[in-house]
Amino acid sequence: MAFGAPAGLALVLALVYYPLATAGAVLDRSGYERLRLGEERDGLGLPRRQADPPAGAAPAGCEYYTDGNFPFAEPTWRLCFAGGRLVSKEKIAR
């Protein structure tokens, strides 16, 4: 019983946190793969919200999106822009 209550609480918190963390920040794999270097940011159709960057220094001009991974919706993709154009895209290792 002592283990069940904290585990149940953790599950409830994850189920509440997940939709809040992913709302408007999910860029699925097919969406990521269709992005081409040199494209204008405004024409990419990116999600309206970015995911929080991973710990550490985030390069200037870069944005982070999640693929919707459960339960923490950690950032999955880093897209970097210069002059309003996509100059790099990469999958962030977890």
C-alpha cells in the first residue's frame, strides 16, 4: 500500500502534465522529414508553440519541438534559423 499511493500519484501527474507539455508543440517524424534546408521559416507550417530546450546552452536562432514522446514530451528536434531560413535540423539524442 505504501508504494501504491506514490506510484498512483506519479501516474496521475504524468497524465495531467503530458497534454499540457505537448499542446501545440508536436512536430511528428513525417513533418520533420519534409523540412528542407533553405526554406523560409514562415512557410514551414511549424507548430504554434515550441518545446522547452534541453538543459544547457541553446544555440541562438534555434527552436525545439517534441515528437509527442510519452510521458515527458522531451524535445526531439532542433531547428536552427538564420535570416529567416532553415539552416540546420537535427534529432536530439535522448
